[in-house]
Amino acid sequence: MILTAILIAPGSSLAAFIDAPSLLVVCGGAVAACMMAFPLKSIVGSPMALKVCFLNKPTDVVALIKEIVSLAETARRDGLLALEGRIAEISNPFIIVGIQMAVDGARPDVIEDLLRTEIDAVATRHRDTKAIYDQMGRFAPAYGMIGTLLGLIIMLGNMSDPSSIGSGMAVALLTTLYGAIVSNCVFLPFAEKLSFLNKQELLTMEIIVRGIMAIQSGENPRVIEQKLRTFLPPAARKKSEEAK
């Protein structure tokens, strides 16, 4: 929409909004500042998060609940040891860990502690990646202002040609524009998307923990299903009920 506004504005030219030094100050400055604020390993790995933002596939929570209920029915009918034969058909590694521990006879508190430790570890990794994009979103406008100040200093240091003041001012303001655009159109939206995906994944893992603990304690599969369906929004609950 910003690009369209530039193109349709009377007397506007796209070339007037392109300035390599301004882009270098904003993007290069923001990245360099983040390299000072975070370990290099975290910075190098952060671009992989963009792949998650664009290519993420949401978990089918309804199907997940059905799978847990199916495992509960097997455990209820044939015992916990019977679940070992179904591990090969489970695709979610988090479920496999919980089921394997239950089959091995681990205590309920040990199983829950391990699963919740894994949830905490996932949340920490996601929080660290999000923090990088949050900081870039904060640094970019600041470096945009720095670039504007640099442009003004250069312009005011060369006042021999008054006719160049207007164009010099426009170029100086470009860095402020770049900082605002890069921050609010790239870094901060990506950070919020990562936060949303993190909440969705943690919700999925919480459902799995509740399901595994219920299976381990021998609860009725129908009760387990009702418990897990409370995590669904009303529309999804209705759809799940109709599907049954």
C-alpha cells in the first residue's frame, strides 16, 4: 500500500525514494546493534524464523485430540503396555516422549515434570528469537534518525548551492522513512507473528501434557475428550461434535 501510494501520488517518483546510503545506515545499523546485543549464534540462526513465519502449518487441534483419545481407548482396553505397539504410528515427537515414559512405568510427577521442562525450553528458544526482531524493530527508527542527522550535517556543511538544499533535505529525511518502514512493516510484524505461533505451539503442547497425564492415570477416554475439548473455541467444539 505504501508503494502504491508513492506511485499514484501526483508528481511523485519511485526513484526519489531510493537511496543506498540511507538503507545502509538503517538496516546495517540495526543488524550491527543486534550483533552487539545478542550472541552471534542467535543472530545467524534468526533468519530461519522467517521461514516459520511464511511457511507455518497450524496444528489440527481437533485431530490431535482424536489421536490422544484413541490412545486412551487403547490403554483403557488393553493396558498401558499396549501403547508401545502404537508408537510407530504417532508423528508428534512430544506425544512419543510422554507415551514412552508412561509405558516404561515412570511416576506421574516425573512424566509431567519432564514434559513441562520441555515446554519451558521451547518457550525460551522462541522468546529469544522474538527478542532479536523486537530489538531490530526498536533500533531501526533510531538509526533512521541518526541517518537524518548525518544527512542534515552534510547538507548544512555545503551551503554554497542554495538550490540543492531541497533535494538534500529530502535525502536526509529518507533515512527516517526507511527506519519507520523497516521497523513497522518488517521487524515488529515478524516478532508479533513469532509470538502468535509460539502461543499456538505451547497450547498444543499443553493439550498433549493434559492428555498424557490423563491416560497415565487411567481416566475414561470420554472424560479425557471432554477435558481436552475445553481448549477449543466454541465454533471448533461445535464442528468437532458434528463430525462425531
